[in-house]
Amino acid sequence: MSRGILTQRTTWQAALAAFAVYSCMYAFRKPYAAATFEGLAWLGLSYKVWLVVAQTCGYALSKFYGIRFIAAMPPVGRKRLILALIAAAWIALLGFALVPRPFDIFFLFLNGMPLGLVFGVVFSYLEGRRSTEFLGAVLASTFVFSSGAVKSVGKWLLLEGRIPEHWMPFAAGALFVVPLLLSAEALERTPAPDAADQQARTKRQPMSAAERSAFLQRFGPGIVLMVAVYILLTLIRDVRDNFAAEIWSELGYGQQAAIFTTTEVPVAVLVLILMSQLIWVKNNRNALWLNHMFIIGGLLLAAGATLAFRAGSLGPLWWFAATGLGLYLSYIPFNGLLFDRLLATFGVAGNVGFVMYIADAFGYLGSVTVLSFKELAQVSWSWNAFFQNGLLLIAILGSALMAAAWAFFARQHAEAHASQALEGY
């Protein structure tokens, strides 16, 4: 009885610490998106797009580096690493404030590079546990809640604090330094997975180059299909996230700082509740299947809400919230939960970071490629129209690709089960 209470208490402490750390990270990454930088351009392209592309390029480059770095990372020194990465990003924001245009764009690139590694380090505290779905869902809810919250902080600094647009991101980060230090210390106190966790989810450990190669040889086709879906999701999620200010302005809500949290907080709560229910699914294969279903269902929900909005059946607030719910139900499983169950289903001793960073690297690369193409090709769609049209297309392609991925892994599982049965015979 007492041990169960202690385990539950430890789980909540770890969840809240991870949530706090990653929420603080967002304060050093996303506040700039609350500004529109209206009227600014360089080489004929929107200045805001330059900033988004620059930061995303740095983030994507970090993800490619993270494929090896996070996969081979030992558990020692993780707190210092988190603080050092975020400190480097904050210094880059100071450079963004001080250096004149257009050279300041490069500092958004430098800002994105260290931040791309933070999620993998934080998730390494949480993976391989019986409670990983709950822990991961709490952590991933920061994608919705914290992104909206820090943009509201940024908008407030612009409207009420009268902070200039270029100084606002650095000022927003300053507000979160102390909470970051306290939450990082709390996260460092998270105990390692126990024997029961390892039995239920396999042991988590650094992966050598040979182990990473063997994993890809075995599961390559399924990983390729998953990564293709994640590229699509990352693109449309980034449009919604980075250009929310422009979308809301088109919808007539441009002067409301709280609009970013009005829709995002309920979405974060719903996503957390739904995704954390997977903790009750003990069978790893069934949980892997349910993750696939969440992804497909989320895509269809977002597309259905968009069609309803176009037909006049949904208002702007409900539409934006519904698309957020659908997209994050699809997006969040890729950030640890889906791959945690994949390793457990097939009994692979390794870590989630390796597969997750493959998906992230190509996801952000695809996102920055399409965003750049939109501007260079001078696509006439507004960001609102681009988001809606892209959502409908991605829902169709993503659902089909995810169904194909499930077919691959189901066949792999059946073959492995048959092989084990023959060996037993």
C-alpha cells in the first residue's frame, strides 16, 4: 500500500517536473511568434517567414545531430546539459535583439540549434516505465499549452509592456529563468525505472552504431512510413503554431493577447486525458495499434472540423480548437509514446530517442522546405487558407500512410510470434 502511494507520488513529481522544464524551454523558443513584424521583408520575402525558417533550420540540424547524440547519451549530467542548451538559446535571443536586420535572422538559427536537443534529454527521464504514457502525455501537452501560453506572454509584453518586437523574445525568456532552474533540479531527482518497469517495457540503454543499424534493417519500411506521416504533421502543426498570430488576425482576433491560451488550454487538457488512458493498456501490441488509431482519428477530426468551418457550422474559436485537438492527437504519439510501445512490443533493448529523432529531423526538414517553397514560389494563399487546404490534403495522405505502417508492423509481429512458436515447438 505504502509503496503504491510512493510510486504514484513519484510519478506525479516526475510528470510535473518534466512539464515545467519543457514549458520553460518554450519561453526561449516561441514568444517571437506572437509578433507579426508587419511590413518587414528581406530579398522580397516576408521577414517573419525568414525568422521561422531560420529557427526551424537550426532546430532541424539539431535533430539530425540528436539521432546519434540522444541515442548514445548516458544518464549522467543531464540536468547540466538541459541548462546549458537553454542558456545558449537565450544568449542567441540577446544577439537577435542587438544585431541589426537582416543579420539578426542568423541568431534565430543559433537559437533553434541547442533547443532541438532538449526534448530528447527530458524524455530520457520518462521512457521505459509502466507510467510512460501518462508521463509522456503530460510532457507532450506542453506542445499545446506552453506554446500558446508563451505567445500570450509575448503578446502581453508587446501590447502592455511596450517591449519592442526584437527585444520581446529575450525579455520573455528572462521571466522563466528561475522556474527553469527549480524545475530542472526537480527533474534530476526522478528515480530510474525499476525492475517491474524493465519487465513491462524492456530495459532502456544507450544504443551503439551497430544496434542502431540493426534496428533500421529490421524495421526500416515501417519507420519510413511513420516518418512520412510525421513530416506532414510537423509541417501543418508548424504552420498553425508559428503563424497563429497571422491566422487570428485574418479571423478578426489580432488584438487579443489571451486568444492563444483560450483555445490551447482546453486542447492541452483533452489531449492529456485521452493519451494518458493508454497507461491502462498492458498489452504492448494493442497499445501500439491504439497509437496508430489515435493518429488516424486525429487527422480525420482536424479535416472534419475544417470542412464544418467552411460550411459555416463551426465558429472560428471552435474550429481552431478542434484542429488543434485533432493535430495534437496525431502529433503527440510520435514524440515518444508510439516508439516506446514499439520497442516494448518487439522486445528491443535501446531507447526512444534514436527513433524519435529520426522522425523529428526529417519532419522539421520537410516543414522548412515547404514553408520556403510557399514564399519563393509566391503562393497567393494567405496563411489561413494555406493551413486549411494543407490540413485537408495531409489528412488523406497521412491516414493512408499510417494504415500502411500498421500493416507492416502487424506482419512483423505475426512473423516474430510464429518464429517463437516454432522455436518452442
